[in-house]
Amino acid sequence: MQRTNANQSQRPDAESPENATYRNTANPQSAIHNPQLEAEIATAIEPWLAHMRWRKDFAAWRKRRIWQEEYQAANVAAVRAALGGDLAGKRLLDLGSGMGGLAVALAREGAALIGLDYNPAYCAITRLRARRYGLTLPLTVGAGEALPFPAASFDVVINLDVLEHVRDPGQVIAEIGRVLRPGGACLTSAPNRFAFRDAHYHLPGINWLPRPWAEAIIRRAGHGKEQGSLLTDRQALSALNTYTWAGFAALAHRHGLRAVDQVEERLRGGEIRQLTGIRRTLLLAVRRAGLLVPIYRAYRFGWQGTFQARLEKPRRA
């Protein structure tokens, strides 16, 4: 999703959100073999990838972008968990739906979902992606600072890789709180101001430098987005909204939402990722010593690239 703008007029795209319907016209688990459609999808996506050709894994990354819906298992699982495991009868908003990978993945699971993005081209790509599975998704072009939905419309709002690009993150979070039903949740992400390896430019240490120095390094490395990119709004490092965890949690709190670090939550719950050998042994020892959460918080402050958060709306005011 490109930047949002509270002053941008709403431009209805296809179906209005108030009248949106959910039509699954084919087996959503199976892609429809249509070479012409696949060529359309690739052609539509290609211009939005050109500025990242410096990536060493560009070919594999390009494939993941074209087949984005096939790489959403963790996000789909997080949405299910936020809904207590069941998508049936729940209303979802994908705010900043981008090229539609997660929206389509959720629609394939039967979710009733509306997608909203500031970029009309991304909405067009999402429609093409949905056609792979005989799906028609309701999509709206709009700004996160002024969501065109009534209050308490959604059980879950998804807002991934968006807040760093918006004009007014506080207003976006306020709007998320407004459209969530009491007891609802927003699954979101926020870039760490002090991440060792920047998530957008893939360069180590630049977040620890003054911004003019960091941007000079970005240009010298050829990772800038000024040339050959269609993403022109709020893409420079100095224009991105970045956060400490404490600052992000305070921002959510000011707008009536409770921020939960989902990684810390899993660590507190005793979840250990699929590790083997010495790494697993060390992790178990650290947990038994009661140091797992303190070590994670130190890692979160000065190393972690992106916070994975859940913003919870109280059931009662």
C-alpha cells in the first residue's frame, strides 16, 4: 500500500463496501489454468518490482510476488487465532491489501473480507489474482485516515506493512479502533526504529545512523527508490514512520487499543520454533533460567526488523 492521505477524496473502486457481496464461483483451493490470465497478472505486477532488481534473490522474490497467495500460511493462521479458529460468519477488513496475496488466501478459506488500498493499480492486481480461483473480492480505493465504513463493522482488521507509509499513523490507528467491533483485534506490523538490518533497504546498521548519512549509504549501494520505481510516496528512509516498541504501544493506547507483541506472547506461552541440535538445547536452557523474555526484549529493541503486533479493542468502553 502506498501512503494514505486524509485529504484524498474516496474513489470507489468496483463495488461499494456497504453493498459488497462475497461470491465464490469455483473451487477456491484450485487455480484455474488460464495462460492468458497468468500473463496479465505478471504484466500488471512487473512494473512494481523493477526498483528491487538489486536483490540477489530477485527471481525467487518475483515468483513469490506473483504467487503471493501461496505464501500466506503464517498470516492466515494468525487471523484464525485472532478469531478463535473459525472464519465463518466473521467480517474482515484488509486495510492496505496491496497486491492481494493475503486477501485472496483468506477468501480461498471462505472468509468474508473487504480489501482497501490507496493504490488503484494494486486493487486491479488483486482482482486478477482472485480470478485465478473464480473469486470476486469487494475492493475499495481509499485512505486509511478516513475509512469509508460504519463504526464497529469488522471483527478483525489486517494492516500489514502499511503504517510506515501512511501520512498520519495515529489517525489510521484511530480509524482502525472505530471500525472494529468491541472485542475485535487488528493484526498489524511496525518497523523498528533501531532495527539492525533495515526491512526496506536490506542494509545493516543504517537505522543507527543519522538519516542523512543513512540515505547517502542507500544511494551509494544503489538501493534507493528514486529511480525506476513507481512507489514515489513516503518511500525514503527519512519519510518512513518507524517506532520503538514502547512508542508504538503508547500510540495504540492513546487511541484506546492494547498492543500485544505476538512474538513475546508465543515465547511466554512456551512455543519453541522447530529448532534442532545445539540451538534448541540453548533455547531450552535460557527458558528454564527465566531469561528468554528479557533476552527477546533486548533483541527487540536493537535488532528486530519489524514488530508483529495485535491491537485489541476492549469489549467494554
